[in-house]
Amino acid sequence: NINNIPLAAIERIEVLPTSASAIYGSNAIGGVINVVLRRDYVGTEVNLRYDNTFNSDQATTTANFISGFLVEDERTQILISGQQQSTNALLIKDRSFAQQARQLILQNNPAAIYGMNGATAIQPPYGGLVNVRSVDGSPLFPAISDASFTHIPAGCAGWRSDGVQPLVDNLGSYNLDLSEGIGAFSGEKNFIGQSDNAALDLYINRDFTEQLAIFLDVGAEKTSVDGAGNYHGFNVVTVPASAPTNPFGQAVYVAYPANYFDGIAQQQRMVTTKARHGTLGFNWQATRDWLLSADYSYSNARIDLSYQRRPNTGIDAYMIALADGTLDVLRDVTNYTTNISPFWTRAPNFSDQTLRDYNLRATGTLFSNAAGDVQLATGFEQ
């Protein structure tokens, strides 16, 4: 990960926009960006950096250091470098992109929200409160209005305690605000998750002769990203006409923004990456014109991912709870507990990848002519 190379450890960056496979290996067929680390460096540097945006608090703090010294009459160089970086989360509510997108839909294609999809109604959108619509697009209260949708006002505890008047009062209107809970239109979701990164690298170069040098480069890094977002499988639900929480006498679609703290956890997706690498090799100036290089590289990366997922057993239990009224979503779920934890579980997953790479390379002059030296670069990689 090039982001984890401490800036203080970089001497220069070379960009070769053409094939360089013979020099850098088969992966460099389309070109290469070569980050050249500092050599023969003696001293210690510490750099601190703070970046932030003017709009909201999306700060990034970075601290890196490099320390180099020479031993054995300056024949051995040791270079230690490290970096620590932390970035605050950037939430959907910190920018107006989601609201702007919804306004464009309302202006240019309102049927995408209020229209029909053949014989069934388009499902209600997510908003800051519970939005409801009849499944077939028929009026919710035909004796009062021909409106097929409404939203449940803040503070409403459901029709069994507050009656149907709060639902009647909002006939023909959805709540289209960003929600503070789980759902497709939540302001608590991340554009960028909160992240922490730490990297440490050790480089040793030993000059055995003026022609032969052996080097060792080892390092490790860890990156953690925590992000809040929609739960896997959390969508608009259908509450049947027979449900005791349903006052409409017909099946209805319900888009409800369940409170994060009524779910498993606010952090919906957590990703941790641990990587380590090591390279051992030599450079041998065989003649004045020929350089022979060889190295063995080892790297391992493990990515652990954890997120909320609804298993098949959870789907069945979820539908039953909606049907028998155990789970009441036809009320203000932002103020009244709607516990969805029994229906979701935290699903861990991981990937583990190891790479072992052998390289042998040679570069030098084949012959010279009036036009100059003819150079050869060749290599072998396993």
C-alpha cells in the first residue's frame, strides 16, 4: 500500500510510463512508479500534519518519523521509518448530495416516488419518519381521501393508543428528510469511514565490497476502518392486513428508519487489514557495465470484514414478528424502541493472501557503435 510509505523515508519517485518488465518484474508490463527510499541517511526526522475541511469535521492527522544511522565504519546502513494516521468519518449528513439527488428526482421524475409499477404501487421512500403506502395503490382510507400513502408523525405511538387521526392528517404526504437511523436514506451512513493506520518499516543495507551489497527490508502495517451504513437485507417491509398494528384493513408497504441503537450496533461494517512484508536481496556490480540483482520477497495480507447480515432463519422470524405485531413499525420508530437485533447477526468474513516472489535481473551494455551503447535489460521472475 503506497499510502503507508512514510513521506520522510522517500528520496524521490520515478515514473516510467512504458513497459519495464525486465527491470521490475512481470507486473510492470504497462509501466512502473518506483518509490526510491533514502540511502546513506543519518539523523532523525519527525513530521506532524493536520488536514481538515472547512465544511464539517473530517480531519486527518498524520505523524511519521525516520531515523537512519551507519555502523561498521559506514558499511552498514540502518533505516527505521513509521507512520500513524487517523481520519474522522465523513457522514452523508455532512454534505447535501443525497438531498440534492432527491430534489432532482422530485423535479424531473416524481413518478419514481409517487407512481405505480404495473398493478402494484412503487414502494415508499425512506425518510426521517415512517412512510406508508398501500401495496396495490388503493386509498388507505377511501371514505376520507383517495390518497394511497401517508407518513406517521413524530411522537405517534401507533393507532391502538393514538387512533388513526395522526395518519389521516398526513394523507398524501411522505416525510422526505434524511433519517438518523438505519435505511437507504440515512444521514448517519458514511461517505468515508473512520480509519486508523499504522505502519513500521526496517531497511538494512550491508556493503560487503565495493561491488557487492546485500539488503533486507521488512515491515508491517495495520489499517482499521469503521463505517455505519444500511444493514444487509434491510428494506421496505410489507405489513399484512391481519397484523394487529395495521389500521388500514389492507396490506401496506412500510419504510421505517430503525434507530441504530435498536439494532446490533451503529458501526455496521468494520474492516481490519493486517499486512507484513519482507525482501532479501543483493546487488552485484559484476563489471563496470553489468549489474546483477536478485531478491526474494514475501508478503501476507489478511482482511477481516464484519457486517450485519440477516440469515434465512432471521427472514422467517422477521416476517412473523411483523405479522403478529411483535415488531411494530407502524409508529414513530425514532422515539419508540423497535428492536431488530433478533433478526440480524454479525457476519464475520476474511481473506488471507500470501505472495512469494523470486526475481533475478541483469542490466548492462551489449556493445557500442557510432550511435552509442546498446543496452540489455533482462530478468527472470517466479
